[in-house]
Amino acid sequence: DIQLTQSPSFLSASVGDRVTITCRASQGISSYLAWYQQKPGKVPKLLIYAASTLQSGVPSRFSGSGSGTEFSLTISSLQPEDLATYYCQQINTFLPLTFGGGTKVEIK
Amino acid sequence: EVQLVESGGALVQPGRSLRLSCTASGFTFGDFPMSWFRQAPGKGLEWIGFIRSEAYGGTIQHAASVKGRFTISRDDSKSIAYLQMNSLKAEDTAVYFCARGDVVGVSCRFDYWGQGTLVTVSP
């Protein structure tokens, strides 16, 4: 099975900071990757799919990049409401739809 | 408005069975794949299984961790997806979510999620 490894598992940053989260796949998955945001006590929300396509309604400060085995989610200017845990997910339906372990983002 | 409502969560003893339902509204249920996920207390998201729409054969995939114990199904006439869970273990304790899939080629993004239903497995 494909393993997704996120790093860091926790980060603390200030409002306005540029934040980058990395997701590494144990084997190439082309661009079949999505990113989700889960705020405390809430349901996961789709942010990005196909590695870099912003889901409708998601603020443009979120962006995704990468292909193959290396992917990243960037928040260009961290906002207080971005306090959440972020997950990557492999989305090729012919493979297990595995998640990464998550990255918890704290606001300093 | 797309809505997904899970139900059926309960406190059950180890070894027992439980069936969860995910009732959908606000879209043509039969046109979309559905998936189940879970999240153990304080832990990350785990994919459980996926069922394609009938247009794509209605085929089902399950995660290795639940294969043979859990089964996903769907009733398009009722707009409901089901998760049948057998031989429950303490480690199955989690909030269970259903989500609607939106397929593009071989990929599927999960754009709408239910609020979840809690399953607690304990003596």
C-alpha cells in the first residue's frame, strides 16, 4: 500500500507568515493528491485536489504543488482562522485512498 | 443544498455488529460515488471504503484494516449508503463519516462530508 508521510506533524507560526506543509508518497501517485483542512471539532473540508487545483470557495492564500512523490500545501499569509489540522490524501480510486498522518497548525 | 446525515452510531460490545446509514439529499445520489471514513479519538483520518456509482459498476473497495469485517453498500432508490460492521473491536471506536465523491477520470475528491456518528466498542 502507498504510505503518505506529512511533515512537520506540528507547526506554530504567526499571523501573516508563509507556511508550507509537505506530503511524501512512498511511491509515485502522479497528481492524485488532495488536501483537507479539519478545524477543531469540525468535519474535514476539501481545500485542494489534483495536487494543485483549488476547490471552489477556498481562499486563494491556499495553494498546492507537486507530483509523483513530493507534494506541498502552502498558506501564503497565515490567518487566525487557519488554526486546524491539515491532511493529504491519495485520490487515485484504483488504490487505497490513504491519508497522511496530519499536520497540526497553531497560531503563535 | 447537499446534505449527508450519518446515523446508527452506538455503544456496542466487542464482537457485535452495527450498521451505519448515510442519508443523502440535495443531489442525485445515484450519480456519485460514496465513501466512509473514521477518526479515532484524538487521531487522524482513516479511509474505510469506497463504492462507485452504478454507472461505474458499483464496485467496492475496502481498506485492508477492515476487509472481511466491514462492508459498504448503497441503495440508490433511498439515497442511502450503508456501512455494515461485524466482529467489532475496541480499536474500531471512532467517529464515522460518510462523504460524497466527485470523480474526475480515475481520481475522486471528497467534497461533501456528513457530521459523523460515534461508534464506541466497549464491554
